[in-house]
Amino acid sequence: MAPLALSVASDRILRCGDLAFRCALGRAGITRAKREGDGATPAGAWPLRRLLYRPDRMGAPQTGLPAAPLAPADGWCDDPAHADYNRQVHLPHPASCEHMWRADSLYDLLVVLGFNDAPVVPGAGSAIFLHIAAQDYSPTQGCVALAPDDLLGLLPLLDSSAILAVKDV
């Protein structure tokens, strides 16, 4: 059986078979030359690594992806000069990190995408996720974001063989 393919392009519609969902992308659009802090969503085909979720806001969602709860001290290193760059870390951390335990709901559910992780290239971009969109679908910092119900509906279809293709056409 072929891996499940999800795709998104500049039309900001994520497609999965016959399903289509409105999504948000990076404020700078889609790029083939992703750099840390550029606000662009990286073009390419990215494996879905694992699901992280806020256990204080929901139970473990149904999915075929490996899943783990987030904790208040979870972060994601975005400092290209640090050995932990583009990795989940424990806060406090000596380098610059994004806080994963957010006051808003954007990271209540997030799928870690296999972008710049095999191997990690310093400065090539970090913390690229499929996560919950803001109510107005405002641009992300480079991630792909869906409405909460759309992401929850998609998760049962996903497993570690799934790929998210981001196209810059």
C-alpha cells in the first residue's frame, strides 16, 4: 500500500485524497531556500515524525502516528549555533528556544514534520510543524496550520508512512 500523501500549495488548501482543508502557511509564502527566521514554509516532501498534544486540554487523539503529551517545560531549539538546533528540548535551555506550551491553542495539537532533521543543517530552518491555525488563518512563521476540527479529523488517517508535500507552484 502506498503511503498517504497530503499536499499543499500556494492556494492554501491542504489536500488528502478527496478531502480538502483550508490552511495557513508562512507569512513569506513557500520557498525552496528555507532559512531560519525567514517566515517561509519550506517546499518539499516531508515525512510526519510524531504527534505532540496538550494533555491538559484534550486526551490523546486517535492517530497512527507515534504520539506524546507536551509538558510545560517543553521547548524547541531555534538557535543555529547550538548543538540542539531543530530539536525538542527541556526548558530552561541555554540557547534560544520556542516555548511549546503556549497560552493560545496553536500547539494544542502538532505534528512534527521531518524537515531539516536528517541531518540537521544549522540555519536551514527549525520547528516546522503541522499545527492548529489561528481563527483568522493568519500566516504562520513557516508551518502549515489547519482548523482544530480539520486536524483532529485528519489525524486518524495518518501514520509514519504519510508524507506532506509542499509545492511552490
